[in-house]
Amino acid sequence: MLMDLHKTQRLGSALTFLERYHNEGEDFLDQIVTGDETWVAYVTPESKQQSMEWRHSSSPKRVKFKQTISAR
């Protein structure tokens, strides 16, 4: 999950790219190198029993993000 800081940094990068494209035109696009990202899960998901924890009944539950394994 992206934090507000990361979202702001991405927005800043996008605006920089747009400004350079406006100033330099198509020549700027020829300098961009892209790649394909592959997400690999190195962690085996916990079982329900493994994820149990002791806590006071009034304490908040720990927030867990759903892990998805990407298709090849």
C-alpha cells in the first residue's frame, strides 16, 4: 500500500516527465528505459494458528494486508 509520501513523490516524478516532454519533445521519450516487473512471493503465508497472538480484549486488532501471488 502506498503511503501519502510515496504518492506525492510519484506525482512529482510524473510532472517532471511531462515538463521535460514539453521542453524536449520526442527526443526525451527515446531516453526512457522500461522493464517488466515480476513479483515473487518468498514468504509462505501463515496458517490461521501461526498468525494467532495474545492481546488484551480491548486492544485493537493488527491490520493485515491480503497477499496475492501474481500469475507467471
